[in-house]
Amino acid sequence: MGVVRENWRILLLVVVLTASLFALFSPTMASGEGADAPGRASSGATNLQYGLQLSGGTRIRAPLIGVTAEAVEFEGTQPPQIERDVAGQLDNVTVADVIVRPTSQSTGTVEVTADGVTPEDLGGALDAAGYTYDSTRDGVTEETRQQTVSILSNKINEAGLSGGTVQQITTPTGENYVLIEVPDENRQQVVDLVNQRGNVRVDTYYPTDDGTYAQTTVLERDDFQSIGTAKQGGEGQLPNVPVVVRESVAPEFQQRMIDTGVAQAGGSRCRYGAAPNSTDPCLLLIVDGEVVNAFGMSPGLASGMQSGDWAQDPRFILQTQNFSEARQVAVNLRAGALPAALDIGPDGEGTSSFISPSQGQQFRTNSLLTGLIAVFAVAGVVFLRYGEVEVALPMIVTALSEVVILLGFAAGIGYPLDLSVIAGFIAVIGTGVDDLIIIADEVMAQGDVNSRRVFQSRFRKAFWVIGAAAATTIIAMSPLAVLSLGDLQGFAIFTILGVVVGVLLTRPAYGDILRALLTR
């Protein structure tokens, strides 16, 4: 028991190393949630997960399109009316492009998310509509950014782009961007997905008494209770998305189908594309203002609506021209419409890039070589400095154990490794060996260690220096770890973790090893 009590730090290090190795190589961990977590691609041989830089894929970084008016006086007017008033004063702006967010009973913000609208345009529209405001600016509100991130995450997941992540980042100068990373996917596919606003609705197109045709919206996204997966369609049937309408909406929708003639006896045959001005009543499936498909109603479905039975089980299918459109409709209905679009265009502030899988593999190889070079360089300097194996070898082993512990931690939580994290590991090796050299020099500076009491006195002096240096590093790195600064965040997090592991675990364990080797 005396030996265990004196060397408990070494035993604790062994236990933590064992747990880290288990997290790195355990088949159980490899088959768990960490292997399929968002933003990660498995490394195969270990449970380590690779980020975009080391696995390949697409990265998009762009601001949201929009302008905002602050502290708008509502004067008792309801938000829907304010949206209509502002949209009516701006060219090429619909009500869907205006967002009113009350911040109190009488004031709030007004956002316009249409492209080409300036803060001055929004101010002029508010003046013309009779609303007073404090100021206008470029950009959207925090609520809109958070809502966009949530919807984009859902769209990426619904589209089956496994491993995609979406987050909001803020630059040191205050600009806000949305960062999207999707491993193993080409740039155009991701850009097409996130560029689409995803406003889906169903309109009815029908002849009126005066011989013209009218178009009215009958279903919007919130009117659907459930949305099925896209189907290829069987013989004689187009690709489609099965949907169920909410029970509260079904009776009104059913009656409108009867009133407009879509659910006429014997069904309706839609010829909207070929003869829009001489067709039976149609249902139009519209995505982002464009008609994706037009279709009539089968005799069986029309009969069910005529009898009123359909409202008891309100389900039907939304047909599209091809399976790609059907899948996109399903994604948009389930994920929702984006409140604002990303500014990715050629003249926009956004950027997009693609890293091929082969380039990601090259980065992994180069990172491994760089780490090995750093280890051998440090080992060589340490052996040249001391020339004593019993001092230098434990120093190298202890420093490398920190890297193993950090790798185990990353594998355990499924944190994706990228180049910045690899740089953090290399920094941990350097700072760790620095601290161990301080310990060895302080302990051996005044000649041989005659007793354990002398060793402990010298070790405490060295440890105070190490603790102060660690505190300085943590304080310096904390802003980078907390702020959303992209790649710098991973570097800061793992550098801080390395310092904490060193001060609490590996440095004390190295002290116990030196004490056992150098004292009598």
C-alpha cells in the first residue's frame, strides 16, 4: 500500500492512458454514435474522426442577404399588416421577404431579405408606409441567423448529406457569417441545396365566371401534418411525395377543391403546361415562386372529396416531373423555408471551396509526417541536453502520453480533427517538453538528489513556474476557444486541454518517475 500511495500519480496516468487507447481503438466505440456524428468522416484504423480539411468535401462561408430597421414604432398595427405595407412600397419584394419581430408591445425590428434592397430603400419604404424608426443597417437579426442555421442543418440532414455541419461565426470586426461544411460532397450539389429558399406551397388554378383564370394558395408548409419520403413512382405514375394534411385544415381544403372544380365528378385533367388558358382546374406545386408541377385529380380522390370522406383521412400525393424535384420538395417541406438567403453569388461576400478526398488524404499523410518529425526532433534535443537515458526517456514518453490522451479524448467525443487541431497537438508536444525540462533542470541543477525531501522541495519550485506558465497560456487561448473564429477555435481548445492535462496529470507523474529514479 505504501508503494501505491507514493506512486498514485503514475498509476493514474496509466489508467487514463488505457482509457484513451480504448477510446481510440475499441470496436464498440467505432460502431457507436461517434462514428456517424455530424461533421465527421471515420479514419478507419482508429475511432478518430476527420474534419473537412482531412477528409475532403465542400465548405461555404457566407453572410445572409438582408437589411434591418431598428426600433420601428408599430403604433398598434399587427405584424402581418406591417409586412404587407412595407412589401407594397418596395419593387420586386413580396410579403415573404419581410420579417417583423416585435421586441416590445409597441416597437420591434423590420427585416427585408430580398436581394438588392439597401438600408436607404428600407428607410424610404417605412417612411412611405407611415412608420417611424430609429435606424437602418445592413444584415439581419440574431433570431434570423439562428433560424437559418437550424433550417439549413435540417435540410442537409434530410437531403442525406451525412456529416454536414452548419454554424454561425462572428469575425473580430463584428461581421456575421454562416459556415457550412459537408464532407465528401461536391461543391455544386451543396451550393444548389443551400441556395434554395425552400418556400413550398400548393395553389389552385381554375377558370372564373368571366372566362379568365384565377390562382389561389390553398396549402402552405404548416398545413401538412406529415411528409413522406420521395418515391420514384410506379407504372404510369410520376415521382411523388406522399403527404397528410392536418385535420383542422382538411375540411376547408376539401371544400375549396370542390368549389374551384378541381374535385369535379370524374376527376380533372390538367393541361396547364400545354394549354394554360383552356385547361381543367389544376393544382400547382410551387417552390420559391416557380411552378414545379401542375396536376389534376384522380376520379377516386375527387369522389372521396365530393362525398366528404376524404377529410376523415386527408392524404394525397404531390407529383413532380422527376425524382430529383420530388426529393427536393420533401426536403423543403420537412426542413422549412429559409428566412433569408445566403450571399454566395459571384458578386456576393460569400466564398465556397472544395477539397477533394485525395487532397484530404495527402493532408493526413503530411500531418502524420510532421508529427513524427516533431517527436524525433524533440527527442534528439532532449538526449543531447542530458545524455542520461533515465532522465530523457521518461521525458519523451510522458510528453507523448499527453498526445495519446488528447487523441483519445477527441475519439471519445467524436471531435473532428483538422489541420488546426494537429497544430495544437504539435504545440502541446513543445510546451510539454519545455515544462519537463524545467522540472529536470530544477531537480538536478544543484547536483545529485540526496533524499526525497530535497527532491520534493526542488520539484515544488519547478511546479510553481510551470503552473504560472500554464495559467498564462490558458488565459491567452481562452478568447480563441470561446469566440467563433473557425479553425483557430480547434487549435485553442486542444492547446488548453493539453496544458490542463499536463499540469494535473503528466507533470506530477513525471515528477514521481524522476523521484523513483534519482533518489535513494
